[in-house]
Amino acid sequence: MTGFAYLGLLLASIAAIATIDARWRLAFWRAPVASAIAVASGTAMLLVWDLVGIGFGVFFRGTSEWATGVLLAPELPIEEPVFLAFLCQLSLVTVLGVERALAHRDRTAAASGRHDDRDAPSEARA
């Protein structure tokens, strides 16, 4: 049973990020095609990177009781592309979430009449 723990936790993590995404409509629930392209292309690029590293002997599969042991290619466990897809999804949702939070902060500051003087010369702030 523990052989599927890592894969199961990765899938649960993907579901958790999807829930955050759905709640605030950040990526897949806002632009599903663009988000799918971003995650798929990022995952593919990172998989190519992994395969090159495996080819040069830099990357190798370690043994773990938490992994399934199923290999897609020599030294490439099935969990790797799932992890890479999670990493791309997490990055996309994080960037879009931070952008949204910063835009909200700016709108709130503008509505309250405050201005951001961080870009002003230091003597103007004093």
C-alpha cells in the first residue's frame, strides 16, 4: 500500500491546487486552453531535461518504499511526469494568484486615495 503513497499525495496536491484555482478562477477556470498548453509545454520541457540528465548519467532513480516502482523509461519513474505537471500547475496558479493580489492591492490603494511612493526619490518620501 505504501508503494502508491507518493503518487497518491501528488494527485491529492494537484487536486488541492485545482481547488484553489477554481475558487479564485486563476488559470484553468479562466483560460483552460492556455493553461493546459502552459502546463503541458512546461511538463514536456522538464521531461526532456530529465531524459537528457538520465542520458548523461546525472539523474537516476532512487529506491523508495513510497514510490510505485513503475518505470516509464530506464531511471524514469511514473511519478516524475506527475510531479513535473504538479510543479508547472503550482507555478502557474501561484504567479496568477500573486498578480491578482497585487492588482487588488493597487486598486484598493487607488480607491482610498493612497498612493505608492516606493518609486519616488528617497528625499520625496521624507
